[in-house]
Amino acid sequence: MCGFFFDFDGVLALIQADPESVYPIEGAITKLRDLSRLVEKIAIVSARPVSFLASRFADVPSAALYGLYGLEALKDGHTITDPRAVKWMPQIRTAIAAARHELPPDLFIEDKRLSVALHYRRCPDRSAYIDSWARSKAQELGLAVQQGRMTAELKPPVSIDKGTVLLKEVASLDCAWYFGDDISDARGFAALRSQSQRDPSFFGVCVAVANPEVGRKLQDQADLTLESPFAVSAFLSVAIEILNHAG
């Protein structure tokens, strides 16, 4: 039994300055749908809210959706939120209000309900200041900071991440592939390696999608590197063909 697991932005979609304008690249949905008929599990494990993921992957109904690094999950058509995160919503609202009041106007502030992402792709010269502000505000409010591609995100200090999601998902599998492009995806890689240590018969493959913003930080932890979301799409075409013949 095999599973395929994907981050979204930078893996199945091109990064955009406006996160709301991001959609899967052409052909990705069809390939995921085809792949879902050939493997045991497919899941999107993303920093995006589940509501956003559901709007982009409605045509792949068999795909499990995990949002906010696993704080949210879509199950049986309903969004399940980790109750430990909910109690931090007042602090998140405070952080959002402070960011809108105190940070540069060209910063994109993404309100994710249970977290807030500060995207500085449109003002990269302010990155050090925004990172410092995020760390200070997180300490003040008791929140955690997740660094990403041109992003600092304030989120609840709950011990759930892409790695903990993957460990649960792959427990019943013999084989799993994880595709990521950002620092947070290293925890997904670590989860596959951890499962391999627990179960020597388990085969896990960590796939990094290259980009200049992360550089080699993720590639050096990967088994395979693909050059772009378009290369991911091409890889899936080959995987589908091989699996069809194997079946």
C-alpha cells in the first residue's frame, strides 16, 4: 500500500505575491485524481487553511486535506480543528490587529483564522525587520513563529506539524512519497525517515522542489530534487504510467 503526500504552494502551484491568487498548475488536479485511483492514500498537507484547500481540490474528493500544518483537517465534509489551538484565537486576533497597525502597508497580512502569515515578498528589504517583529510579538503573546518562503507566521504553540500528520498517515502504508519546498517540509521528511527506522520494510521517499528562497536547506535532506511544480507534474505523469502498468 502506497501514499502520496504534497505541500501546496511551490509544489503543486506557483508561488504568487498575492496568496489568494494561487491555484494548482494546469493538469495537476487531473493527475492527482488519476493517481488517487492507483494508490491507497493522497493528501495535501499545507500551511493554508482547510477552507482554502477545499476550494482548490474539490475535484479530488478522495484527497485528505490538512491545513495550518495539521491544526485543521477536512473529514467527511467537515473541518475538524485541534481544540488546543482554538483557545489561542484571542492572541491571534491581537497579533493580526497589531500587524495591520504597526507593519509596512506593502506587507501582505494573511488572516488564517488560527494563525497569521506575514508575507514580505513585495517588500523583501523589510524581511529582517518583519522577522524580528514576529519573534517579539510571538514572545509577548505566547505564540510560536514558523518561518517560510518570504514569510513569518504566528501560530498557536501546539505540537502539531507536517511531521506529526505524516507519521499518522503512513502508519498503515508500506510506501510513501512526500513532496515539499519549504523549511516546514523538513519535518515531513523526518517523519518518513522515522517510520523507516521503526519499520525496515517501509519505503519512504523525500522529494524537494527546488527554489532560490530556500536554497539547499531542504534539498540536502531530500532523496530526490525536482526543479519546479511543472517538474512535479511531469513526474506524476510518469508515476501514473508506471502504476497503471504495474496494476
